[in-house]
Amino acid sequence: SDTVTTSTASISDSSDLSATWALTPKMALTASMWEGSQKYPDISRTDRLQTGSVRLNYQPDRSIQFSLAYEAGQRDSSHDVADFRYQSVTASLRAAF
């Protein structure tokens, strides 16, 4: 049976990169990538994490913003039970009154 052990300390290292392109005065596209590692010395575990995302924002005026985003990520761990991959799609509407 697989078990997960809890750690009380970790050492993290990460880097990220993002860019935003103004497609029109009211529409912008943002892409980003993040990568990092986390070491848990007291349980001899190391995780490597990666995420990437793309977001399209449309703001027809100052009080309304529409957003559509896609994100994918993964964690590869030295403990197989801690590995995972995910994908998500998010749509949102923000209105200020």
C-alpha cells in the first residue's frame, strides 16, 4: 500500500516567465510558464513542478472584463504516490458597479 509522509521543512527553488501582448486596445493575451523544485530533506523527497498557462482578456470598458484561461501543470516526485498532472479551463466575468 502507498502512503504519504508529512514533512516539517522544505527547500524551494523556482523561476517563471510571462509575457503579455496587447492584441487590440481592449484585448490582451498573456502566456506564462513556471518551474520549480521542492526538497524535503527530513523525508528524502524531491518534487519538480511545472505549469504553463494562456489567458485572453477582453475589457470593453473600465467596468467590465471577460477572461478565458487554460492552464496545465504537473508534479514529478521522487515518491511516485505524489505525482500528478492537471489541466483546467476557466471563464470569468468581472463587473464593477
